Amino acid sequence: MMKIHFWGVRGSLPAPQMPSQIKSKISAILERLTPEDIASPENRERFLAGLPPWLFGTVGGNTPCLSVELNNSKDLMIFDCGSGLRELGFTQGRGKTKISRYHIFFSHFHWDHINGLPFFNPAYDPSVSIDFYSPQKNLEASLQGQMTAPYFPVHMESMGCKKKFHLITGPVKLHNVLVSSKKMNHPGDSYSYLVNDGTHRFIYATDTELSAADFMKTEENTAFFQNADLIVVDCQYTLGEAIEKYNWGHSAFSMAVDFAANWGIKHMVLFHHDPAYNDRKLFNILQSARWYTERMNIKGIELSLAMEGMEIIL
């Protein structure tokens, strides 16, 4: 069993809700309200349950961070250390079962994927062990670099946890799980990860500009992508934006749907949302992706929008 929890889903930089956006949501909800909707607690609950998801709740504004909880393991896997990592740390502090060992895998070291690390409370606990993993050789130096003057007042040496830095040169085995990496198309390189527990296959594929090479039925591609149960994939752009921003390192949602269909992937989660998009636009993009699957007669793919707090269990 794998439990995937989404702590941060935005790309580029954090995008908190503005007061004007919250007021707009409240106004839109009040316009839908009738006296009957508040006549009883049951009616109120029914009214709230019937609101569109872009109104009732929010996608979230933190940058990329996912955790993967493995069955029968007290360790926790983390993918990327965006600003969502801060909330993960707070939650661990409030939890009944304390995690004593974390395994953190980095897609790459752009700011939005590392800026939560200085605020990760467990890293300052001497009883905690953290293993850092990356296929890029500058792992330790990259993480230390953002925690030096004049960029940050606390050096990484102040983190009291037990730290180990691992250069990935092949599959990583953690308990009964195998984690494989694959270089993707992104400025400065970015790496996707495949988590395989022998029963389910989960792929984390942020910050990638999908190209024809990713669709080719090579031995490497097939072993990594074919028939995955779940892929969390970069869908930052619409097709028009992807054409306009060619070689920026991000994908259009329609290209990602084609990619998932090409590899027989069962469930695709749209991820790395543009910080300029509000909740309504993001849910419109999800609807457009679903319409696209219908128009192209693509069968067998479940589509979801990555939201903070969302959990998927495989």
C-alpha cells in the first residue's frame, strides 16, 4: 500500500489566496444562496456539498512537495522540498506517531523545489535522520547554498538531524520498494521518479516539457512509464501557452493526456499549477482535459487536479 499526500502543488513560486479572491468566492456563494438553503443544518450541508469545487475550498498556493507513506514502514518518503514541506513538518509535529527517518528525493534544485527545506521543523531535531537523494552531483552544495548569507540567516549546519547525501546512480531500494529515476526535458535537467512496491507503480514527473522522445517505445521508456497506476505530471500550460513558451520546461495538459494514453497510465494528476491561475481557471483546465479525452476517444484514464491536502491510496 502507498499513500500519496499532496502538500504543495504550485509551480514557480508560492501563490497564496489574495483577499480580493476570497471576497469574490464569498460573493459568488451568497448569490447562489436561497432561504431554503439555510432552513436547517441538513439543508446547509446539502448546499455546501453542491457548490463547485473552485468555490468551496482552494487548490492551494504552496510549491511542490509530496509525501509517500509505505505500508508497514515508519519511514516517510518525500518528493521535493517546496514551500509545502513546511506544513508537512508541522503536521508531523502534531501527529501521534513520530517519523524518525525521512527519505527526500529531489527532481531538481530550482528555488520552488527547495525553498521549504529551511522551514522543515523535523530537520532541527537530533533524533531524526534525513537521507537526501538526487542524480545530480551537486546535491549537498545546492541545498547548503540557499542557506548562506545573504540569502538566509541560518546555515544548514544548524539543522541538528542526522543527514546523509546520496548520489543516485541506479535504482534505490527502501524496504520492499524500488525507486528509479529518469532524466526529463527541463532547463538544467529535472528527474522523474518511479516508485514500485511490486504491486503498484507511482510516477512523480514534475517540471518536464514532454517531447516526441518521451512517446517513443524504447526499452527505457517502456520500463519506466508503461501501465503505471498513477502519474503526477507537469501540466502548467494550455496548448497555446506551451507553444508561446517553448523550451521553458513545462507541458500542456493536452500533451500530458496524450502521454498518459500512450503509456496506458490509469490515473493522471495535473500538477505544478501556474501561480497566475486562480482556482476557477484550474478547474476549467481539468474540465478541458476531460473534454479532450472525450473528443479524442481516449478511454481508461482517470483525471484529477492536484490540490493541497489531497490523498491517493494505491
